[in-house]
Amino acid sequence: MSYRKVIGVGAVVVLGCAAGGYYFLHARSEAAAKALAAARASEPIPAPAEESPTVATGRPSTSPEANKPGEPPVDPGLPLRRGEVLEYTANVANLSNVANLKLQVAEHKDFFGKNAWHLQAFAHTENPLRMVFELDDQFDSYSDAGTMASLQYEMHLNERGQKVNSVQRMSTTGRDPAPAGTTEAIVLAGTRDPLGMLQFLRNVDWTKTAEVRCPVYDGHKLYDVRAKLASAGEAVSVPAGSYKASKVEIVAFENGQEMKDAHFTMYFANNVARTPVLLEAVMPFATARVELQHVK
């Protein structure tokens, strides 16, 4: 694997943790085209035009059992904790601590008449990777407090000195005018963004639920995501400590086709908070491990 590819994967790992693994899926298809990826390595992600709505691409499965975007609901007995901060380190292939990630529950607030959580993620590369791939990204999600369905998703990217800001207001009808400075993104009812999906999976009681399915919009594409309990009592050791955890396998479908050449696994501690302690990703071009360092 080339060093250039390792650099790219390092950035993807951090984003993938924030996304609960789904940013890996977006990067997977781009990384497969080696020449194109190399030619565009220094280009920023284009921001959506403010004048027109963004239609989420991709078509989740329409089978009756797979298209239940709001089920099961977030466990009402396990509210998120305002001010919680989770800090992670990312290891890619044989490189350790190539990046760090912070997940934060910023506040519980009224979001234009809807009860919502403001979720945030901050991603930064570390030396020596930072010397060749400087990345300082921020992601903001405003998610419905009852279902974690996305209301607004923001990407504020600063990669190798190039900045891109994308603010997308979710709409299921295409008839909801977006405020100034935002773009209307047309999605399916119950769609979650990566941060909302991560918190949703965390709040599922895996002792009572074997599998959940829902559409996920990563700011670019719409996926049909399925998360299935693989084991209820895995022993996991990360810098933050040793845990017994629920092992959850994540599979994504794009346009009805399973993405089989990438595999993602998340581990949620079997504690009251169901803390996400570890993300593992096996991809055609690298393996990654994102480990919990600190809980605040």
C-alpha cells in the first residue's frame, strides 16, 4: 500500500468513527479509482449550491421489513448526557495514533420548533501524518430528540489548507425552504446523519434488539444501513480501559446492492451509558482501529 494511500485512509478513519463507519463507505468507492484519487488528492469537497436543493443519491431497499426508518425508537430511559465528551485515537495499518477524534453532546435545545440534540465531532491528524496531510474538520448534527432523525447536518472541512463549509437542512417533501446560508437536502422520512446514527445505535438496547435498519445520509449519498448484534459479551481493551461490550456488525447497501468489500464493527460497552469504545474497519486497501481514550 502506498504512503499516499495511507495518508488518505488516515483521514477517512477519523471521519468514519464520527460517522459510525459510514464515511468509510463513501471513501471506498473513491479509493478504488487510484488514478482519479491521486489526481484529486488536493481538491476540496465541493460545497452544495445554495440556490437549489440537494437530492440524496442512492436508493435504500424498499422491502417492507427493511424500510422502517424509525424502528426501534431511541430508548426513552436512556437520554443523552449534555456535555459528554468522548475522545478517540485512530490507528491505520501499521501506523499508530495517526489522528484523533472528539465526539461531543453539545446541548439539548429547541431547533426551529423541534426538540433536538446538538451533536458534534472534531477530527485532527497527528504527527508525523500531519506533516503531509493536515486535517482539521468539524461536524455538527441537529437530530430529533425522540428518534435521532436528522434535522440539519453540517460539515466544516479544513484539509491541507483548503476549507469547505456545507450546511444541509433535511426535508422529506422538498417543499421546506432552507434558511439563508443552508441547502435543502431531500431525504427519506426517518433518515439519520452519521452522528445521529451513531447515537441511535448507542441507545439501542442490544439485550432486547438483534438488528436495526434505517436510511443514513452522509452529506453526499443515501445508504440503507443495517446493524446487527454479533455478540453480547466481547472483551475489549482500549486506552480508556477494559470493557465487556456488545459487538455490532454494520452493513450498508447502495442502490439496493450490498457493499461487500468493506466490513465495519462497532463495540458498545455494556454499561449504563452504552459507550462506543471501539470501531474496527477492514477495507480493500487498509485496516483501521479507532479506540476510546478518554471519557469526560
